Amino acid sequence: MAYRFLARDADGDPSITYGELHERAQRVAASLQAAGLRGERVLLYVGTSVDFLVSFFGILLAGAVAVPLSPPHLSRALARSESIVRNAGARMAIVPGTMLKRFVQLQASNEAFAALQLTTPDELAAGTSGRCIDATASSESLAVLQYTSGSTATPKGVCISHGNFLHNAAMISRAMGLSERTVGVSWLPLHHDMGLMTGVIGPLFNGCLMTLMPASAFVSDPLAWLKALTRQRATVTGAPNFAYELCLEKVLPEQLADLDLSSLEVAFCGAETVCADTLTRFASRFEACGFRSRSFFPCYGLAEATLMVSGGPAGEAARFVTVATSALGQGRVAAPRADEPAQRLVSCGQALAGLDVAIVDTDTLRPCPADRVGEVWVRGSSVARGYWGLPSETEAVFNARMAGEGGAGFLRTGDLGFVRDGELTIVGRLKELIVICGVNHHPQDIEATVETCHPAIGRHAGVALPLEENGRESLLIVQEIKRTWRSDPQPVLDAIMAEVAQRHGIRPAVVVLVSHGSLPRTTSGKLQRCVARAAHLGGRLDVVARSDVPAPGPGPLHPQPVAA
């Protein structure tokens, strides 16, 4: 058996062997080749299922390029999908049979989808009796366009080759100690880079058994993940930090007796900031279930490097790095004094074999000293070749060079970190992305939404910021209110909360209204997000109202002395 899918009904868990997968994927590939799609991009709107695997590998066997996507079910997802359809230039979309009617309706109302040829996995499998023509790929052949998960309306398609997949799979397997005896369980969405690599490509590379479950099953009941690990005697699993935090929040003490996590050898944690407190509390809570803290495998990566850049080592406890908060704020790495505020960071391990990681000063483009924070640059065989159809951005991001150096270019990750004792630690984001539940949200997009949702709000007068609460990253919005507004501020707060939730799929943890002109700006008038966040944390904002404190009644508004 190759892959098993956990079912929610009484019909049993669907499964497929490697032989069955190859045979069925061959039939799909033959149909795609008969449609003249060799070398073309094929959109794959199929969720976690046998049909996803058959369709995905069928696309690759046909010599086409897979574009795995989540079905557009909300207005925000539809706008993102429109952008992808236009950028990818795909001629065909594979959709579930249960959604075909909806996609036909979408074609009639949306120009971006109108020219797509729609088909289903069943139609492709029954479309021809012949076998596909061998479409042998080289290591440089394009395999997948992995569209970045940001909330921007113009997501970028990362061009991942067959060689990229093979190198990253091999290096991840080496770092984690995976083999044909590995037993995996994953709920990660297969259209995301982490889910695709660890739930589909990795198991195929090692020839091991992988049990897959839909992400919705985990989100609605985190205990289902832990029960699957127990039932399958899993040796490897993984998720972003928020998933471990959700288990701590939702799994009740009386439910621990039914869990056995003693078989787990690797529990990787990545895709967003790895929180030391979360790892410590999870290990303590589930120790009674046989979970060992040394199973944690903190890691760092990004779609532009196929998936993983650094991690581990496997079988050893996660390493924490305690640094002085004030020094870190200045870009320095220093041990705290006894009376000095400090924070615990999590090491994301050594760079995978075959990858070079450099910490670079973005002003001088020279390597940073060991005690300095800089941008993380990466080069090697896992690094993708660029963004589809975006040559200028590809050159800037994938072909960076340090001052005075030639040779192969680096990938600029946009993340900030440092290397100590050969291990990479991530401290922040140069790009100012906000990552919630493993999804990137550009602050500019959220700010644009906020400034149009109520007449009391002016343009270019607010910031969207990351806020850490209980080990999970959430959203803080700080927005200036017009000087002329004299009514109740509560409708303004409500409008911001509702519009951001509708447009971006996230609910702000806190919305703070401040007086006109009080947000920090540069001399050129540019809002300073980091300074604004520090002012919020330090209680220095000129607060008018905030969503977690009762707002004043109607009448002239005056700043409230509300602590952060």
C-alpha cells in the first residue's frame, strides 16, 4: 500500500498501491497527451483524495506542468484564482465531478475561466484506451507551478523542476532519517508546498506508507490528527506551529488516555514562526501519551526553495537560543544580562546538504558578522528557477549576488535570521508578511481593505501588524480616525473587523483606532510599521478606541488612556 485516506463515513478508508497509482496515472496521462497538453500547464482543483494523486502524477507522466490549487469558494479566493488562471495561461482545469456544475456556472460569469477546458478525473481515466507516450523529463524540466499562499491578488507561480523535487526530497529524507519503513500521517493541504512535498512527493521518493486526511478534519477536530497518529502507529508527521497550539487548546485531559504517540520519531514544525513555548508545553502535555520532546524537528523553508532549507537534527531535542530583546531589536545577537528582558528563539537546524545559506547585510550586500541579524540568502539544487512570467522579479529575487562576488546567484528569502554554531535561527520577516495558520498575508493588502470600509477612515493612515498571542501569530490593526469624525467609534471598529474577515479570511485579534496624524512616519511621510508595533506594545499609542475595550458613547472623541 502506498497511500491511505481517512474516511469520515462507514465505507472504510480508501487506499491505493504504487502499482495501481501508476496504472491509473498512465490512463490520465494518455488522455492529456491526446488533448495536446504536453508541456502545457494544467490546473488541478482536486482536494485530498485518490483522485488528486492519480491526476497529479498523470499530469507529470504526460509531460505537462501541474498547478495544484484550492477550489475558489470565497470572493477573496476567487480573485486569487482569477489571477492565477491568467498568469499560468492554462488550457485545462481538472475539477471534482461534484464541482463541475459550479465551474461551468463560473465560466459563464467570469472571463478568466471562460476559455478553460473543464474535465474530471473520471473523464480523463475513461477518455482513452491507450497508454501515454514516454515523456521522459530531465532534471531541468518544469514539473509544478507552486503559487505562493499570500493574500495578494497577484500571487506568484514558483517554477519547480523535477530536479528540485528530487533534491529536496533526498535531503529531507536524509535529515529526518526517512526510509521505506517510515509510516506517515498528514492533514496538510496537498495544494500547499508543505503538504505536497511531505504528503505526496516524499512518500513516493522513499516508497513508504502515507495516511492522508483533509485539513478540514483537523481544523474541526484536532484530536482526529492525534487519533490517526495513534491508530496508524505513525513514525513521522508535521505541521505549522499553530496546529500544535490548537491541540493544546482543544484536546481535553480526559482524552489523553486514548492516545499513544510513542511511535513518533519525527514531528516537524515549520511554515511559520516556531514558538519555544508551544514546543515546551506540547511536549509536557503529551508526555503521558508517549510523546518524546526529542521527536520535535523545527525547520525552515519556503516554496521558492521547493520546501525545506534547514532543520533538525532528527532525534535530538529542539535547541533554544536565548537572546537579549533590546539587542535583537537593533539587529544584534547577544546573551541577556541577569536583569535584562530576553526572549527564547528556536533554532531551525543546519542547512540541508547541497544548500548554501548566507546571512547578508541588505545595505552593504556583504556577509554579516556572527553576532548580527541579516537577510537569509540560499542557493543550491533545491532552489527553484524563478517566478512564472515575471522575469524582473525572478532576476531580483533568485539571482542576488553579494558585493564583489560572481558565480551562481542566491535566492533572497526576505526573512531575517542569524547562524550560530552552524544552525539557522529565524527572527523576523524583512518583507513584513503576516503569517497566520501557515498562510501569508501582505500588510498592504489588509491596509487597503481597511481604508475603504468606513467613511471615518482616511487613506494611507493605518497599519496591519503581526501580534503574538499565546504562541500563535494573530493580526493587529492600528488605524487613524479622521479628525472630523465625532460619532460613536464602535461602528468603525465593527466595520473593520467584518470587512477584513470577509476579504481575507482572518479575524483581527485587536483593532485600535488612534487620533489623526499620530501614527509614526518617516520624514517622507511613509508609515513605520515596526515603530507602530513597538508603540502598541509599549502603550504609547494615542488611543481613541479599541475592539477589546468598550468604546465611548456618541460625542466628541478624545484619546483614552488605555494600556496596550
